[in-house]
Amino acid sequence: MVKFLLWLILLFFCWPLALLALVLYPMVWLLLLPFRLVGIAVEGVLELVWALITLPARVLRGI
């Protein structure tokens, strides 16, 4: 909602820039999508490695 209100203010003060932002936002989102997917994959791998490293301590703590 805040982004929309900021866009409306930009539309009021400088409508060409607001229309350019409206057109470019989906393109930038699509351009950054692969980096988000890589970030999610790297985070999952790091969580797996952390779980494997701490597994012996968890097993010993459970005994």
C-alpha cells in the first residue's frame, strides 16, 4: 500500500517518471528473479551443511 501511495505522489509531481517506473518495475523484477532463486538455493545448502555439522552434538545431547 505504501508503494502505491508513493507512486501516486510521484504521478502527481512527475507523471512521465511515474509511468516509466510503472513500465520498468516488472522488467527489473524479472531480471532479479534468478538471483533470488540462487539465494534461496544457497540458503538451503548452508542450512543442510549446518544441520550435518551440528548433528553429532544433537545426538550426544539427546543421550
